[in-house]
Amino acid sequence: MPTSELLRPYRGRFAPSPTGPLHLGSLTAALGSWLLARARGGEWLVRIEDLDPPREVPGMADQHVADLAAFGMVSDRPVARQSERVDLYARSLERLRENGLAFECRCSRSDLAANGGVHVACVEHPSGRQAAWRLRIPERELAFVDRIRGHYRQSLRADTGDFVLRRSDGNWAYQLAVVVDDAEQGITEVVRGADLLDSTPRQIFLQQCLGVPTPTYAHLPLLLDADGAKLSKSLAAAPVDPGDPLPALRLAWRQLGQDEDVVASARSVGHLLELAIAGFDPLRIPPTDQTAAM
Ligand code: GLU
């Protein structure tokens, strides 16, 4: 690790979307990001990613914050909500637009179907009624080193194309909001589920376009069903029970590759987390997805 990274105060975050209750996968991401922050004596923030009203469940954001507290994890700063930060996204889009990096586009999903949904140029007669804003993507290979998964690279133009910054329905796209917020909140380490590994090159490219620092990234193992499929939010991912937090915390601890004996004697949430901080070994976090150890 370069010395400059050691000197930088660590600030991590957990950024749930309030589309459903916390499940084992999200609890594992919360615990993993919390432990990595605590292991480095750093701060840990909660940010609610509520930018997709059609998919959100009313009251779920507050529920997440309350449930995390029941699992012993409380944001070190006031909980941020993306829905209250849209001016920041608008300003960043404006900057990109002024620099000729963002453009309006009326291509609909079906217009792009022939190219697998990837936008590399607007079709001749776009059929969308409302325009979206996209980021112009050059021919470019983007590589980075994930702290857990190691080297990862993507050919941006072929793999993602000109991706959306603001959707045609007016909602802000995740990729823009996450980059603006991570930068504005001074996040130094992004620790999250490996389902977002393939979003990371887009986010790094966007950071470069906006001239903001790139945090380090660590992608935690996804939980798979017994048949190897991703543990879906609706199906096998039963909500964890904040009324009985110890069993779910123990499972999340094991999903992070940690030794279950370390927390075996825990009698309360506070006690379990104390033992967890003392016995946490980041090098044991598996670099591959895991079958849920239920
Ligand atoms: N809000 C995203 C999710 O719940 C996570 C975003 C992130 O950690 O970058 O899947």
C-alpha cells in the first residue's frame, strides 16, 4: 500500500437502495464495509440511494437505518439521502455538458436492442419521446485493482457504451449519483457487493471526466443459491430479523470468510461486534462468490 494511502483518513460507506428489506446479502455488505472501516480506525457513513421512486418501498429507508442500528451499525455522520442531493447531480451534469462530455439522446431501449442495448451512436430515427443524457465514451480500456478481486479491466466502449447519466423519465442515474456522492462525501474506500464490480470502470471514468479523486474499491463476495444462481432479492434472500440480530450477524461474518469461533461466545450485538473487530482478518475475505452458508 503506498504511504499516501496510509496517511489518508479512511472514510467508507454503506449505500442501500430502499427497494426491499435488508437481507443476508445487504447485511454482509454492511458488515464488511463497517469492519473494514473500523479496522482502519476510519469513519463509516450510511447513504440512502433513493433515486428510483418506482422501485422504492415507502418507509423502507427509515427501516434500513433502524435495522442497521439493531445490528449495531450506526452512521458516523447524519444519514444522507440521494433524493435530497439532486442539485449536486444537476451541477455535475452541467459541467459535463459544458465540457462536451454529455449529450442528449432519444434512443429508446428497442432502438438499441440490435446492439445489445449498448449505445455507441444515436440511431438515425430515435423513437424515444423524452431525451436522456448520456456520457460520451471513447475507445478506452479501463483497468483497476480491486482490493479483494485483484486486477479487473473493461473495454468501455464495447462493454458499456455511452451510458446514461439522467434517464428519460427525469430520474438521475445511479452511475452519476454514486460518483458525485462518493466524491462530495470524501469517501476513500468503496466496499460493496461484487454485483457492482462491472460498474466500477464506468465510475472511475466518470471520476476522471469530473476531475474528482478515485477511491479504492473492494468488492465483497456475492451470495449464491445452492444451485449457483445469484441470491435474488425476492426469492432466497429472506429478510434478516433485526429482532434477533445475532444469528444473521454470525452468518454475515461467515460469508466474509471469517472464523466462526471468533464470535462464538458473543452474548449481545455489541459484544459480537467487539469480538469481530478484534478478530477480523480482511485477507480471509474470499475473492469469489459464495454459496450462502445457511
Ligand atoms: N445502492 C446500491 C445497492 O443497493 C449500492 C451502491 C454502491 O454501493 O455503490 O445495490
